Amino acid sequence: MYDVIVIGGGPSGLMAAAAAGAEKKKVLLIEKGSKLGKKLAISGGGRCNVTNRLPQEEIVKNIPGNGRFLFSPFSVFNNEDIIAFFENLGVALKEEDHGRMFPVSNKAMDVVNALLDELKRLNVEIKLNSPVAKLLMNDEKIIGVRLADGEEIVASSVVVAVGGKAVPQTGSTGDGYPWAEKAGHTVTDLYPTEVPLLSNEPFIKSKELQGLALRDVAVSVLKKNGKPIITHQMDMLFTHFGLSGPAILRCSQFVVKEQKKNGGQLVQIRIDSLPDQNEEQTFQSLLSAIKEDPKKAVKNVWKGIVPERWLLFLLQRASIQESEDGQNLAHDKIRDLAHQLKQFTVNVYGTQPLDKAFVTGGGVSIKEIEPKTMASKKKAGLYFCGEILDIHGYTGGYNITSALVTGKIAGMSAAGFSG
């Protein structure tokens, strides 16, 4: 008989097990794979972006999927507490751009190992290679779990921290959704977020832009009427199947939502290569560059405003010969180029599938979760944390912050519930 069983050895599960163990409870952590902390080990490009130091308001803004739910948990345990927690375990952290926090060593394994050492110190029992088949419950409350091999383990409380359906190679294969539904919970529609976009545009199919990165461009997802739904100014990348890179990943969930509205039709992505000036200013600066060097080939006159491959591609689009000199160039062609630089659009027909996404959209409805404790409102003794919940953020330490915060609170509360 255990006080607390935690299912899932990812970020939120490890945090939950440590939190319950710190309350001097008898804790069992069950993981279906052969290793704990797989997702932590590959996060942040193997450096592990443990949290983000931005103010809480900003963190919530970067969690467009129900981030506001976290205001209440943050009053118990927040991003600054995460930083203190890891530093107390001996993992020194450093701040990088946009508030992202990494271990000074740049090694994700240092974060994983610190958590594993902490579980050992707290005498948390660990069971690896043990897939859970179902939750055991009666009408009133949870009573334990049944493993795939038939073994039944009883406990006063159970924390479900099995992740979503994104990055399935780490073990997140959506196991927890049917368990949640059996316990009376609603699971909202699941969809990929933080995922590359797919396009059949001729220039994508011909791969002529494959591998071209655009730095600090403003990428917008457009409604049917051409108005932007969202804009992200970051880097992006053309690929052999469509578009990728940070700005695109952030826009992807808005493409999914727009396609739900428009019945699965194409969605337009607009790329603004020069977000610091408007179209008229762009036209004037192209014009004045020509006036300084009227006899020079335009591709040399305008060299450096954007990457050369992009410039040559857009010159073609505006029907301008790259070798012609600027003095004879018609103004309407220069205007067209200014327009292409500011408002180049790409039709996308969807996203890569959920198993290629970094983050799962949708999950266990947060309306049925007690925000201060992460307790199920449907079944006593049942707690949810991490990506199985219908909470999703952009990459940059936001999802992991949500996982660690909800994990800590679920573990503490489950320990308290067990008396």
C-alpha cells in the first residue's frame, strides 16, 4: 500500500514524485519505458530549458492554450520557485534571450540526474518498464492502478503525469486520455501545436527555397478577409515540405484553429521581411538606393536588404531582371518588389501530424481540475499534471514551466490527501 502513486517519469511526474516524497510519504513512481526523464533530456536541444524568468503575466501570454489557469497554481509554486528548486539541488542556472533559463553546464542530463538523486534521497520507489493498463477506482475514489502484466498496486492517491501525444519517442502516446474519460473527465479535441506547416506552392514543390532561413521576419496567419489572427516576429525556414522555424511553430496552432473554422481549406501565411518599415518606406529606400547607383545591376544595388536567395526569388516574382540597371526600371515594378518584401504570402494546407509536433493542444479539461491542488473534481484522490492537461504554450520554457508547476502542486496535494 502506497500513499501516492505517480504515473509517468517525465518533467511533471518527476516533480510530483519529489514533491510527494518531500512530505515524507510512501511514494511509487511508475514509468512504462526503461528510462526516466527522456523528454527533459532532449528538451532545449539537449540543454534543457528548465523555465522562463519573465514576469508571470508574460509567461501566461506565452501559453495561449489556457495559460490563465496557471495564475492560481503560480500563487503556490512559480517559475522563480523552479529556479530556486534546481539551484538548491546544485544545478546552477543562467538566463538567455527572452528569459529562457538553462543549466550553466548546457547539459540537460544534469537536470535529470539532480531530480533522480533527489528521488533517491527521498526514498521514492521507482518501477521502470511497467506500463499501466488502467486506473482502479470505485464510485467514490481512486484506489490504485493495474499494470499491463496484471499486477494491481493500491494507493490512497494517484497522480497522472503521462504527457500528451507529441514527441511519442519519449513515451507520450496518449495513454492517459482514456483513463481520464473513465474517471468522468472530458478530454477536449487533441491537435498538434508547435509544429511545421505544409504547403503545395510550386516554389515549395520545386525545393528552390529549401534551407533558406529568414531572420527576424514578421510572420502572420491570415483570416479569410486577409486580417491577421496572430503575428510572430522571429526567424523562419523554408523546407522541402513547407515552412518551419520558431516563428512558424508559434503560428501553427492558429492555422489548425482557422482550418477548423473554414472547413479545412487553405490558410494564408504572410511574411514581412522588413517589419521595421512600412511598404511606402520600403519603396522609397529601394528607390533611393537606385538613385545613388543608377548604372549598377539592381541585384547589387539592393544587396544585403534581405538574404541574397530571397532577394533573387522576389525579383523574379516582381518580373525584374537581376542584371538590369536601376535607372530604366519602371516605378511600378519597384513598388511590386516593395509589396513582395512586405506582404509575401504562402498558402498552407495543414500541419505535420501530432506525432511530429513539440506540444499537444487539447487534453483533460481544466474546468474539471481544482487549480490550487490539481485535484480531479470528478474522482477523489486523482490528480493530473503536465501535458495531459488542456494547457499548451509556445516553446521557450513555457510548457516545461507549466509541467513543473502543476507537477509540484499535484504531488504535494496528493501527499496531503493521503493523510
